[in-house]
Amino acid sequence: MLSNEQILDNCIKRCKERNIIIPTYAQMANPQLVPNGIKKKLRNIGLWDLNPLNLFRITWKNEPKEMGGRFGNVNYLELPKELTGVEARIFILLGKYFPTGSHKVGATFGPLVEKLVTGRFDLTTQKALWPSTGNYCRGGAYDAYLLGCPSIAVLPEEMSLERFEWLEKVGSEIIKTPGGESNVKEIYDKVKELKAERGDEIVVLNQFEEFGNSLWHYAVTGPAMEEVYHQQKSDNQRFSALFLTQGSAGTLGSGDYLREKFPSVKIAAGEALQCPTLLYNGYGQHRIEGIGDKHVPWIHNLKNMDMVVGIDDEIPIRLMRLFNEPAGRKFLLEQGISPDLVNKLDLLGISSLANISGAIKMAKYYEFNENDIVFTVSTDSMDLYQSRLREQREKSGVYTEIDAAVDFERRLMGLDKDDLLELSYYDKKRMHNLKYFTWVEQQGKNVEELDAQWYDEDYWKNRYSKVEEWDEKIKEFNSRTGLLKEYQ
């Protein structure tokens, strides 16, 4: 068996051969730090191109164009009260302008690169295995392709067609598991089977347990929200709340960053009401693609939560039609919503619509007013769900102005405070304890670390304090390839 240093030598050689330079977390948070030579090269590279320099486009600050974009401000939308029905200002960061059309290329960057630069993953002999319900394995396969290594994507067979088409494009091995969004355990079972069969041929990069996932959001997404807040706030306005669906809990890592900057911020995790694992220890199937269920991710810091929100999956499905069908957009224009915003509503994918719904419900619960600012995230756009839109048309028929009026009043203006739980100490502990059944009993974690996550005040701080340490390791790796000299 090769030592870590021998593996590292293999990876450095491969990166030299393929002109691969690894960006630092600091550069992804602030791409103005990217060498000018790389910025110049990016002018001739498309946002989704399979070019290693696109690793430097793993940032919220890409110019919103398909070809040759440079860097600018954070991509986001503000949703006005005419659309949300609340006085609070709601901002949503846009994942569409990442390579692959989803910020999951960032969530996959952390786990992969941390192993790469420490000699725990051999690009030349091993495959990266991405367990996912969709965008994570898409992002992982993309990052791995840029780094010159093969991938295996394990995801449920009922996920949207667009996910599978992209994986085929980058040549990933695809393994379909039974069920849909809620069937995460079936993914874990298949991963365990593959690991037993193939051994060291594969390296498992599980988004639900890899702290590199949440660390990326801590280092990049949290500061992006903070930047938008300082750009947009008036004198009396405060950073009041963050709402995110649980999913892998990676994006919720931004909440740990924001808690440090804004100690009074309220943070809520959302889930489908049809699969209320956090709310009621429940289970079930749902249609909000982009969030996984029936377990609590290992990387979810439950102590940092203030609220859990259940979202009926009918809400984002109906809003998908309201925001994208001609009759729906016509109706929204008649309500006084600006044409510019209406024309941008396709920037919001299905889980993004769930995030908006949760942010509205949260604003109503806390009786936020015009001095309160709420943030959430759009993981992806409707580019990845056109097949779902076609399915709804076939299932429910033509979308009419009456449908639009009903959905607007019921799914936006009529969002209520039901299915919310403001968390006590023991509510949080109950949810944390659910990790035992997945991670200790099934996945081999030790109960001592589980207890440390709850009782050790430094546990989460220690994990998120490693950003600068990882940047130093990345710089050292790049120094050994010698490739940066060309771009200085």
C-alpha cells in the first residue's frame, strides 16, 4: 500500500500533466484574489466547460453569463412584499451561476480537495464515489472530471431526467437505487455494498458526513450573505434570520458562520411535511428534489438551530407552475410585481421554492417587519427541472389564470404558521439523538463523538476553524506543481 506522501506525489504529477491548479477557500469567497492570468484565461471559457480553470468559478460571484464571464458581486434576488406577503426583506442567493448550475460544486469541493492535498485520495488509481439524491453527485462528478479522476454516482432512480443526462455527459458510472428523494438509506446500503466489492478502488465522499461540505459553506456562503447584507441594509435593518431546508445540512454550515457575526440571528431548518423527521420523528415520500430525509446528517449542528419548519411539498410544486407557466407570469405582472423579477423566476428550482416558502413562514411566525432581513439560498434553477414541469402539465392539464390566482393566494399570501416548532434545549437534543440510529448503529460512527457534538463546546468551532489551515495546504500543493508561475 502506498504511503500518503507517495499518493501525494502521484496527484501532483497528474495535476502538472493536466494543468490543474486548486483554488483556496479565500479565493472562492473573494475571487478578486484569483491571479490575473487565470482571470484572463477565463474570458475564453464557458461557465459549464469541462476545463480545470473552472475550479476558480466555484464562487457566488461569477458574472451571470454562459461564456467568458468574469467576477463581480454576489448573485442574488430580493423578493418584494408583493410576492411574499410579508414586510421583511427576503434575499435569496442564486446557485444557477455556478458550473453545473448548482452550488453543489462547492459542497463537493471541500471533501474531495481535502483528501487530495493530504494524500488520502489517489487521482491516478481511485474512483470518487458520490452518494446523493442529485445535485451533489452532479457537482462531484464535475469536480472529479476537472481533476482528471473517474466518478461513481449513486442516486435514486426516480430523480429528474436532467440529473442523469449530465452524469452521462461527464462519463460518470451511474448506479440507481430504489425510490426517490426520501430513500437515503437505500443509497447508504448500496455504497456499503460497493465498498465491500471494490475496496480501495473507491473513495466514498458522503455529503451527509463529510465536514468539508459544511466547511465550504461556512467559508464561502456565509460571507456571501454577510456581504449582501452590508450592501443592502439601511441604518435600522438587522440580519434577523436564515432559512434553509436540511438536505445534507451542508448549507446550514453558513449558519455557524453567521451566528458568530450576528449572535441574535434566528436559524431554521426546513423539511418536507410529508417526511417530518425533525418535527415528528416521522417518515414518508415527497417531491421536493434537493433535500434528503429519514435521518439527521452527521454534519448538522442541531445546537445552532432555533426552529424547524415543515413544508407541504404541494407548495413548491404549485409555485413551480405559477412562476414558470405563461398564465402564472401574466397573473404575477398584474399583481404589480416587476417584469424584471418575473422574468428571473426561472432562476429558482424546486428546493429553492421550498426555501422561499420556509422563509415566509418564518417571517410570519416571528412577526418580522421592514427592519428585518431574511436570507435563504437557491441551490439550482428550473434548467434542471423542465422534465418535472412537463410531467405536471401532463398530469394536471393547462395552467390557467384561475389556477394562478388560487396558487398566489394560497401558496404565497396564504402561507401560515402551521407546522413550525421553535426549539427548546430538549427539542434540539431529541433531534440530535436521532443521529445515533443512522450513524452509530448503521454507519459505524462512535457514540463518544456523537456525545462530543452535543456536549463539547469546542467541537464545531474546531472543525470550522480549519479554513486557513486548509488554504495553506492547498497553497503548498500548488507550489509543488509549479503551475501558478505562469499566471502571476
